[in-house]
Amino acid sequence: MDWQHCPTELGTLRFERCDPEQNAYRYYILSWQVTLFGTTAVVHEFGRQGQSQRRLFTEFPSLPAAWPFIRAVIRVRLRHHYRLCGEDETRPPGAVAGS
């Protein structure tokens, strides 16, 4: 994916970090979704794999307005040794695998 230019739509980006030496088994999911109130937001879901998760919403008026924020989050995840999992990067939010 080209991280420099804002895409026309963004599905779900899933990052994972597995480091047995540091007992780090973490995930981070980033997606662009419509909220219950009709606004749009960047949704962050993260936590330890197999445990409860945290979910945060950061509202933005449009995807181009959110893009600098999304790029910054991606840079931080990659700098912290997370890897992007390929299948989810093209799947729209809520879509079932294989559809």
C-alpha cells in the first residue's frame, strides 16, 4: 500500500507483534468507520492476543483529513516492531473473510 497518498477508502489494517523473548503477543487494528451518530472516525483496537481489548475512536470529518493521523499511527506501530498482516489490509470493515 502507498502510505504517502490518501486512498479513496480504507478497510481494516491489522498489525501484530510476536516476540517470545519479551513475552509480547500483541495486536493493533486500525480502521475507518461510521459511528453510531453518523460521523466518521478512526477506530483503534489493541491489546494482548487472547485477552480483552481496548477500543478508541478519533473523529474526523473525512478520510483525507484523517490521513496524516493514520500515517503517524502506522509509523509508530512499524517502529515498535509490529508487522502488517496482509489479508486484513484490503478487507472493508465488517466484511467476512472470503467475501
